[in-house]
Amino acid sequence: MPAALSSTPTAADTIGDRASYRALTRPRGAHHIEVLDQRALPHAIVKTKIASADAAAIAIRKMLVRGAPLIGAVGAYGLALALDRDAGDHELARAHTALDATRPTAVNLRWALDRVRDAVAALPIAERAEAAWREADAICAEDVAINHAIGVHGLAMLRELAGRRPGPLKVMTHCNAGALATCGWGTATAPLFLAHAEGMPLHVWVSETRPRLQGASLTAWELHERGIPHTVFVDSASGLLMRRGDVDVVLVGADRVARNGDVCNKIGTYDKALAAKDNGVPFYVAVPSPTIDWALGSGEGIPIESRSADEVLTVLGRDHYGHATSVALAPEGTRAVNFAFDVTPARLVDGLLTERGLARDAQALSAMFPERADGRG
Ligand code: MRU
């Protein structure tokens, strides 16, 4: 088991997330942050200090940090770091644009950057940087509380499902919507962590999530850290597992949810939703409110990040000596497409688990967030 990380207690600790790791910490009062370099997991714990807006942008773009809520939080701190050097209007706009351009799909990044900008824009220049740090801290603390609340609502849903049949509840998840993708608890994992903590027998099916393997490398690691039984499977086995009756519920995260309830998440989510519908398996999505894009009527308008073909054509691992090694999978010159996300239509989704409860459809979602759904948020 990897050694526990030493970190300053964060809001995560205050509501009981006792994970031995933190994706993001700000040492008390420091004007830098520390992140776990997620590219090294599960083989090594590597912490990286981020002390400039450029470094924050690189960490997001190169996926040292990833996951919708986490890139929002790192973006927010990136803007605070930019203002430490120059808090003028020009730098505020420049840094906002540069950070926003790092990854296009998850709306949390834009949401967090707008929130920091709006919190400081009307202040005297001398007060802007401190206010930005405070706002970024608040975004992190709120993220932890939101995820914990999702966990509480999700736990009720899992209890209900578990009560219907004997044996462990079999939950399928995709990619990593865990504590590593957030400031604490994770979204899709929060109900699982709470269920395990109260003694509910669980078995989690973890889809490997090609090409970057965030399921196999990150979700499996988080479940292992907490002692939750799990099995990794190849992405293309989800239909078979559901058809065999081996899955009671699918629970995934989201990168952006449109007003009509369409869900954009890691590539392969749509396939799982189709298989779930065909096999009568309930399909739920954990959705913190900053992931909802109220300005978008449907998922059609969501920009889908297209990444390097290298991620598909090579695989990164460790050799017997522990050295990181990249191995080619296809003949030289082979072309590959690498869409990072897909959109699952709302009709395939049985419920959106938010911090305010379980919304069964878009209407229920709007009713849950009247202050944002009416366009004021
Ligand atoms: O490309 P990534 O690793 O940033 O993608 C992450 C996902 O798709 C997660 O499922 C999503 O962001 C939800 S994280 C709580």
C-alpha cells in the first residue's frame, strides 16, 4: 500500500473523508499548491508543486491533474497565481483565456475561472490576488461538501437497490470519478465509499477506460486504498457483464450536463448506457451542480476534446525495473482517432445524482436548482 501523503488538513478532513491521499492541497497560507501527478499512479506517489499560472495550465493540459471538478479547482488557483504577479485587467483576462483553453469539455473549468474573475474584477488591484486565493479555497471546500452530499443521496439509492437482492451489490463504473478527480470524496465514488464504510457488501466493476486507463490505474487504486472489492474489465466487456446479470447498477461521473439532461462523460459512457438500457440495468450519473451547463439546451453543443493519436497507438507502463516505458501497439504510420468524451442522451439516463438529491429527468433537475436554471446562475 502506498505511503500516506503528508498534507495540510483540508476541508475533506472536516467532513470525514479520511483518504490517505489528496489530489490537491494548498499548504496553509502558501501561495502555491501541490498536486499528485496522476500520470505516475498507481506505481508511484509523485507530488508536484505548482507556483505559476503557466505551471497550472501545463498540469491541466498534460493531465497531471484531470477530472472535471479538479481541473476547475486547479484553474481557479492558476488564476490566483497569475494575479500574484500582475493583478491588472489585462493579465486577468489573459490568464483566464489561457487556462480556459487547456481542456475544452468539462464545464467546471470555465465555471471556476468565471467565478474567480467575477469575485475580483470589481476590487482595487491591490486586493485582487488575496481575494482570488480565498475564492479558489472556497471552490475546493464547496467541492468536498458537494461530493459528500452526492454520496449521502447516492447511498440512499444504493441501499434501496441492495435491499432488493441477496449478496454484494454489483456496481459498474467508468473512468475515474473518484477523490482523485475532485478535491475530496469523488462524485461517483462518494456513495460507494459511504456504503463501504457502513458495511454494505459491494463489488465494483471498473472499466479500464482506454486509452489513458484512468479506470485501471486510478479507480482501481482508490478502491484498493479503501479495501473495496473490485475487478477491472476491458471496456468492450460491459455489454457481456450486464447481459450475464453481473451488474445491478451503473454509476458514472460527468464532465458536462446540458439543461435537457444529456450527459457528456469519458468516451465509452454512451456504450454502457445503451447496454444498460437493453439489459434493464439502472444507469445513474453523479453530477455536482458546477458540472451543469445551464446555457446549453442539449448535449449536441458540447465541445468534444480530441486528443493525440499517440495515446491510442502506444501504451505506457513500467518495466521490471520500475522504469516508465512506452510501447507501440500498431504498425508505424497507422492513423487513429482519439475522442476523449461522448454524449449519452438523457433518455438513457435513469437519474442524475446531485448534491440536492436524485433528479429523474431534466424537469426535476431544473426544479432542484431554480436559481441557476432560470438563467441567473
Ligand atoms: O479525461 P479525464 O480523466 O479528465 O476525464 C474524467 C472523466 O471523464 C470523469 O468521469 C469526469 O470528469 C467526472 S470526475 C468527478
